[in-house]
Amino acid sequence: MSYSVTSRTALINHIRYTNHPLHCMICKKKSSNYNALLDHICKKHNICIS
């Protein structure tokens, strides 16, 4: 799955700055904590937050 620059940037900003539930917005996988969620998104969907 590929993302446009705009949607990728929007997703990164959403993850970084929004208080949200601990589930992946792409595949709906639940995570035990915020760091696990970021790790999942980076490894599974190749969207890494620096």
C-alpha cells in the first residue's frame, strides 16, 4: 500500500500530536502501550515517527 506525501504527513502528525486509543489506524491492531503502537506502525506499515 502506498501513501501520498500529504496523507503520510497527516498520519504522522496525527500519531505524534493527537491523544488517541492504542490501536493502529491502518489495520486496527490493538497495542499494549504507545511505544508498541509506534513500533508496529514503523515495522508493519513502514511509517516511522522520528
